[in-house]
Amino acid sequence: MISTIDKATVIAANRHHAKDCGSTEVQIAILTERINSLQGHFKSHAKDHAGRRGLLLMVSKRNRLLRYLADTERVRYATLIKKLGLRK
């Protein structure tokens, strides 16, 4: 779980305009932050299978959003994956 302050920081770093809080880029950035925060949890709790299922659901949702962005706006997709450090 990410804090409200961290979420606001992620939104501010990825929004297009002042009131943007739900664009595809913002949703992908929030999911990426949540996924990265769960990585440490699973290193210390290897048998948390219910939590791992939630992680896989978040990863698949992020992949669907990335696929949508790649199909509709290729330039925005390329800048976002470079900014977030995805797909090396």
C-alpha cells in the first residue's frame, strides 16, 4: 500500500495538466509504484500466496493499460516506459 503523499507525488510527476488524475499514464504509474512497494513484502513473506495473487492482478492490469497506450499513442507509450524504467 502506498501512502497518500507518495500517490500524490506519482500523480504530479505523470499528469498532463493540473486536474489530471486518471489518465492512462497516471494509472500505469500508480500501479507501478504499488507493484514496486510489494516486492519487498514478498522477499520477507514468501508464502503469502493470496497477496501474490493480488500482485499478479495488478501486473496484468498494468500490462493491459500499457498495451492500450501502445496501440493508441505510441510516443506517449515510449516516453512513459522510459520514465518508469519498464521493459529494458
